[in-house]
Amino acid sequence: VCEGSVSALCVCSVLWVCNESLCVLCSYNDSIQERNDLCMVGEYTEQDNEPIKKVCQFKRSMLRQCSGLRDSSFGFAEGKPCIIIKMNRVIGLKPQGDPYINCTGDSPLRMQYYPSEARLDKMFFPYYGNKAHADYVQPLVAVQLLLSREDLNVEQTVECKLEGTNLRNDDDRDKFMGRVVFRVKVSE
Ligand SMILES: *[C@@H]1O[C@H](CO)[C@@H](O)[C@H](O)[C@H]1NC(C)=O
Ligand SMILES: *[C@@H]1O[C@H](CO)[C@@H](O)[C@H](O)[C@H]1NC(C)=O
């Protein structure tokens, strides 16, 4: 059973993937992404002057257990729900540093990230807009909550922040800038 609500978003947003029928990850299918470019890890893909913008590859299979490929319940069926986080598209944005997602639960929770360091690689920036960069895909980070038996039937609140970069995540006027809060409950 999959329940939850997502309040949120400015820089980060959440893709709530509970079931494959929505097919929110379809544009990340490996077969589609294989047509895109392998870009330099950790480097911006600057192409201001190129008439045709290349698109950096992000294969869905990189999300492993949270890819929905082998487990169409995205972990919910076995009490290990996956939540997929992406940043909103902001034209021209070049986050400095080494951005990554860090999630914390209101009670201590074991979590696993995919890709493993929860990094949003700089290769996916900047984005040149819908027209110039039509096939562009945002990088994703999946966080899998490794719930224990006692955690079932209890609503978990998890906050994920964008860290390691110059983008703010602590603005009191905009509580949801650079962070996202979600609640998830897995029922037995
Ligand atoms: C993407 O992959 C899923 C799962 O294998 C498949 O059901 C879907 O049809 C594919 N979509 C596209 C657009 O290739
Ligand atoms: C993640 O956030 C928690 C709580 O703010 C903090 O204690 C921890 O050091 C952070 N981890 C990383 C890797 O930034």
C-alpha cells in the first residue's frame, strides 16, 4: 500500500512514483538514454554557442532497486519505499560545489541512496530551456527508506535537502526552497 503526501518545492521537487502506470521514469529508460551523450563527470556541460545542445545520459537502471524495473512497486511492497527526488528545471542554473541530497527522518531511519552518493552531477547543468534542449532530462536521486517492522503503519516524515552547493536550503521565508518534506506510511 502506498500513501503519502508531498508538500513542497522550489529547487527540489519529488517525483512520487508508487506505480509504474504513471510511467514517470519512462523518459529515463535505458533504451532512450543510450541515444544521449556520455558527459564528463563533475564538469558542467556548457554549450552556449552550440546550435544543437547535447543531452547527458541518465539511465534509469542507475536507480537500481528504485528503478522500478524489477520491482514495479518501487519497494513499497516489501516495506522499503523509494522516493525519487529531482531538481526543478531552472534555465542557466550552474550549482557550485558538489550538490547532493541528504535526507533525515524525524526518527532515525536507515536509508540507501541511488546513485550511491546521492550526487546530482554537474554534467546536467546548465539547462538551456525547452526549445533548445528538448530531450533534456534532470538528474535524479532515489532515496530508499529501509523501514523496520516497528516502522510499518507509522507515518514517517522525511526531509531532504540539497547540500554541498551554493543554492540555499535554509531560507526561513521560503521554507521549501532547496528542501522537500514528505510523509510516507507503509501499511502491512
Ligand atoms: C520504458 O520502460 C518501461 C519498463 O520496461 C516500459 O513499460 C515502457 O513502455 C518504456 N517506455 C518507453 C517510452 O520506452
Ligand atoms: C545530513 O543532515 C544531517 C542533519 O542535518 C547532518 O547531521 C549530516 O551531517 C548530513 N550528512 C551529510 C553527508 O551532509
